[in-house]
Amino acid sequence: MIRVLVADDEPLVRAGVRAVLATDPGIETVAEAADGHEAVEAVRRHRPDVAVLDIRMPRADGIEAAATLLSLAPGTGVVMLTTFGEDPYILRALDAGATGFLVKSGPPEELISAVHAVAGQAAYLSPKVAARVVAHLTARQAATGRASEARQRVDALTPREREVLALLAGGLTNGRIGRQLGMTEGTVKGHVSSVLRRLGVDNRAAAAVLAHEAGLRVTP
């Protein structure tokens, strides 16, 4: 059972998220919060597997809450809920360690997919969010020359590690990566750990961003 915290300052949104999650028998909403401070306290008390956070909330926004709760409970994955026009917040959330990003206007099934992916230690970017993030990364590459550095780091990986990175960046869980590459989940976990270490990043979302920056062909 995947245990989930839902945090949003709008009661109607919280109710909608809770209702969508309730359609999956493998997911249980164990706590709710109306702001970032409440979200951190709820994580402290309930230790959920996944926290679904509105990216903009009073007192402490979703990004502040994500950074705090990931330090407090590293085993809790974070899915951020965003609206259009919040691209700078999305990039900040990536830097804070969030691994899932959804647009509130997206289809309900994306929420279910994101919770399962993040609970399985995978990254999940909804297609609408991914397109905007990649656009920003492309602009940042042109401005800072990060693409060349990213390519050097990705090229230093073994061919198998690059295959794993391409699938990881496509949002696949370790189990799905293993099935696609004919490896056990434990072997995939070892490759993922090696990829993160050799790329010099802390989490799968950061590795996915680096893969896009390097121009690696991502496999969904």
C-alpha cells in the first residue's frame, strides 16, 4: 500500500486529489495539509511514501516544504502540482529534490501514474511539464554552455548505464527498466546508484534533467 500526504491550500483541490487517489486500491491518503508548515509536520507524524504538494502555498510554499521534508524523511518522494506560468518554480523544485511534476489541469490518471512512479523511486514529469522544462533547459544550455558539460558526463557512463539513464529519464521504475533490459530489479538498482554517483547528482529527477541537457535520446 502506498501511503500519501496531500497538501494544497484549497480544500476543493485536496478533495479532488483525494478522490482520484481513492480510485486506486493500492493507494491510501493518510494525511492532508493546507500549507507548507502543516505538510512538514504531517510528514514528521505519518512518514508517507509520497507527498503530493501544491507548488504555491501560504506560510511555506511547496518548494520550501519539499526541501525540508526531504531532509527530514529522505524516504518520502515528492510530487509537485503546478499550473501554467510557473516554470521558474518547477526548476527550483527540481533543484530542491522533487521527482514528480503534474499540471493541475492534466488527466486524473497522470496523478495515479506519478504516485506509483515516485513511490518506486522513479521520476515522473507530465508531458506538458516535461516540454516546458526541456524548453527552459535548452535556453539555459545556450546561455551557459551546460550542454557540453552534460554530454561529457553522460559520455563517461558505460553503454549499459546510458541505456538505464535513458529509461530512467523516461520515467520508468526500476522494475520496468529491468523488464525492458532483461535484468533483475536488484541489478537495475545497482546501475541506477552507479549512474547517480558518476553523474554527480543526488536523485533521479536531477539525472533525468542532465540526460535532457546532454541530448540523450530518452526512452519512455
